[in-house]
Amino acid sequence: MDANISRPYWKNIPWKWLFGVACLVLGILLLLKVKTILGPFVMGFLLAYLMNPFVDGLEKQGISRNKAIAVVFIVILIIIALAVFLILPIVYTELGKLVSILPATIQTINEEIEKFRNHFKASGLPDRVAMVIDQHLGQGEIILADRLNKVIAGLPGLLSTVTLYILSPVITIYLLADWKKISIRFYRLVPQRQRMEWRRLWQDISHTVRRFVRGDLAVAVIVGLLIGIGVKLVGMEYALLIGLICGVFDLIPYFGPVIGAVPSVLLALTKSPGMALKVALVILVVQQIEGNIISPKLMGDSVGLHPLWVMFALLAGGEIAGFWGMLLAVPCAAVIRVLLRHFYNKLVSPQV
């Protein structure tokens, strides 16, 4: 007789799995409740994830882990100090100037739209065509004004969110100090006979993601600096703000430069159409330099994905989660590629 038949039914229930699932569900519910404060912790984990190889490298040079973490911490503090004392005040000043001129800019846009309406009404177009164009112009005007008002209303919240992220370096230090313990516990989630395979898979994923993220960040910083310097040289007032906008959106492959160029050119349009053309030319020149020189040197084919798959991942990510979906689409697609390749190799060569 099967031993399991003689046992009470409740002893056959996989309590370990039920407990794990219950903890996972409760953890997700808790995270959803406190999602507004998760940003610094996510940022701290990402910084620790990216910085840990540098700490390990310093350890291999004979430096103790605590001293290696201290070196990384000092570097992070220097970067934050530069951002707080040099960059943030300028950004705050430029945003203040922008907010002060936005009402007049909106009025000017409304006047130009009204002139255009009067022009095409007097152009002899059929009444039906003129009515459709007029309706769409009115809708576009409402949407533009609504978006601008949302931007203005969201600026105080944006600044307070930025200050919250000052906690991220502290979280990073604690994570780096316990990174080896965290890694050991992470591997223990997998049965012992599969840990070596899991370790190889995780190392492959980490290598791909780190290479992409570091290269993408380096390219974005260089592009932001070049565009900021370029628009400053042509006489644009909001050079730092435009550089930040273009640098952030440059993190998104293919579509990011275009998305970042739109608000930058609109900012320049508040000065004059000629300035908008100059800013557009600066962005175009820098993007050509990036595509032909900077990206091939720093990144190469960092994720090994076909451009069509990258575009599909970007569009899918944007559809699912907007800006953040597009930002994370390519590294997620790279991770999926590594997993599919791993499982395909297991199916084809079970002994590997």
C-alpha cells in the first residue's frame, strides 16, 4: 500500500509551497500599499547592483570590503554634492523662469492658432473641411493647454520626489555591505542540485544587463552634456534643462532622441522660431555623432538583439507602462533572450 494513502490528507498538502505563495502574495500587497516610497529603495538596489563589481574588484586588489565600500560611497557623495550644489539650483532657476513665461507663451500659441483658423476659413475651403480642421485645432489647443497646466502643477511634487531619492546612497551602502549574504540566500531559493546551473544563468543575465545599463548611461550623459553645451553656444537660455531632457530620453533607444527633441524645440520656440531651428540642428548633429561614433565605441551590440525586436520591445513596453515601460523594455528583452537561449540549450542538449 502506498504510504501516502495511509497518511492524513492534510499531511500531503505541500505546506512549504503554500507558505511561499502566501508570503509572496502578502509581500506584493504590502508593496502596493507603500509604492510611493519604493523609489529610493529600487534606486538603492540598482546602484548596489551596478556598483558591486567595482567593490569586488577593489577587494581583489587587497582592499577590505568595508574600505572598498567607503571608496564607492565617497564617489557617490561627490556626485550627489555636484548635483545638489551645481546642477539643481540652475535647474530650479530655469524651471522658475519657464513657469513665469508659460502663461504668456500659451497666450501667444492661442493667438497663432486663431490666426491660422482665420486664414484657412478665408481660403475658400469647403465648409465641411473647414469645420473638421477647426474642430481638430480646438481639440489640440485644449490638450496642449491641459498638458502644460499639468506640468506646472507637477513641478513641486517632482522636486520633493527628487529630495526623497537622497536616501538611495544610504540604502546602497547597506546593500553593498550585505551583498554576499543576500547572494547566498538568493541561491538557496533553488534546490542544491540546480544551484550551479542557476548561478551560471544569473551571471549571464547580470553580465548582459550591466553591460547595457552602463553603456546606455554613459551614452546618455555624454549626449546630454553635448546638447546642453551646444544649445548654450547658440544662445539658448534653458541649456541645462534641455540637456537633462535630451539625456534622460536618450536612455530609450531609437524613439528616445525624438521624444526628447520635441519638448526641447518647444522650449526654444518660446524664444523665437529661429532659436527653435538652431536647437533642432544642435540636437540633430549630436544625435548623428552619437549614432556613428559614441554608441558604437561605448556599447556596440550590447544586448545582441535584432533592431526589429528592440522596436517591438519598446512599443510593447510603452503600451504596458508608458515612459518607464520604454525605459526598461530593452534590458527586459535582453533578459528574456538569455532565458530563452538557456532553456533552448537545455532542450537540445539535456546534458549541458
